[in-house]
Amino acid sequence: MSDLALPNPAGLWPTPPVAAPPSEPQRWVWVAMDPADRQARLRELGEWVDWLRTTFELHNKITHCWYRHSAVVEHLTALYAGWTRT
């Protein structure tokens, strides 16, 4: 039986794209934000919190008025910042 010449497996995969340089992490310090930035960031956080509540069925744990409680906002902000950096 003759030896079969197998191609180099590395040649079977496409060349990965060149990675963009890492961007500077966003700062989430609510008191340091101007009102327009604060509103945009709160909207961004709110979209993620809606996803989190729906995906993990946290409707009874994270109530619909979460944004009115500064301690809850700070905790969810920390979770979101960690989630986006992961």
C-alpha cells in the first residue's frame, strides 16, 4: 500500500483577519459624565439589562424600576463593563 501524502492541515483554514489594536476601555463613572453622555450610556446599559432580564429570567430579581436605585445601577454597570471586556 502506498503512503498517502496529506496536505498541511494549517493550509485548510482561512487566514485570520488582522486584529485591530485594543481600544481604550470606556469609563463608566456616572457622576463624571455630562448629561448627554449619561443619557446615552444609560440607554446602552438599559438595553443590556433588558437582555439580561429576559435571557436569564431575572424579572423578579431585577425589577423594571432598577434605574431609579443608584446602588443597583452601580452593580449593573460593573457587571456590564465586565461583560463587555470579556
